[in-house]
Amino acid sequence: MNGTVEPGSAEGMARPTRLRLTVRGRRVLAALAALPAVIALSAAVVGGGAALASRDAGAPAGSFQTVTVAAGDSLWSIAEEIAPDRDPRDVVDELVRLNALDSVAVRAGQSLAIPMGSDGVASTGEGR
């Protein structure tokens, strides 16, 4: 030996190693890379109904009349007046859904749609 180091020997510079993945390793890496997309898609499918309008469609045109809330009126008093033979809680719920109200509070001068006929709240026929 003359003191020189051969390029491929262990005493020479260490060669950089290449990353070698097995078939199983590539599958695991692909699954980890796809995981955020799968989670996002799952969340979109599960919560997709929330993205739709949350209010009911309402009544077809011409199947309701409009009344104006008088001072001192509440949805409960209006419900008792327009449908005395029905449970006021059910009528108030129908009025809230039909008018897309955020709460049961109403103010004087506010217009409310009141369903007409046998398919919903009976109308009073009176002008308020």
C-alpha cells in the first residue's frame, strides 16, 4: 500500500445514500399524503346539508295572506286568533318557519304571512 485511498473504499468519503422505499413504504406514504384530502371530502359530505338553505321552502304564491302586527301583538296572540282550535305552539312554529324568523319576537308594523286553507294555519279572513 502506498498510502492512497481508493475512491470506493470505506476509508474514503462516505457516499450519500439514496432513499429506497419498498412497495409497502410507497403505499403508506401515498396514504399519508392523501389523508387531508380524504378528511376534507368526508367533512364536506357529512356537513353538506349545512351548506344548503336551512329554512323551509315556504308556501306557494297565493296560498297565504299577509297581516300586519299591531302594537302589543305577539306570535302567540296571533296564533290564538287565527287558529283557535289548534295548539298555539304548533301555529307559532309554523309562522316562524313560514316567515323565516330568527326568534318569536315580532314588532308593531311587521308584516307576517299567514297560510290559508286546510293545509296549514287557518286564516282569520279579517284585515288586521
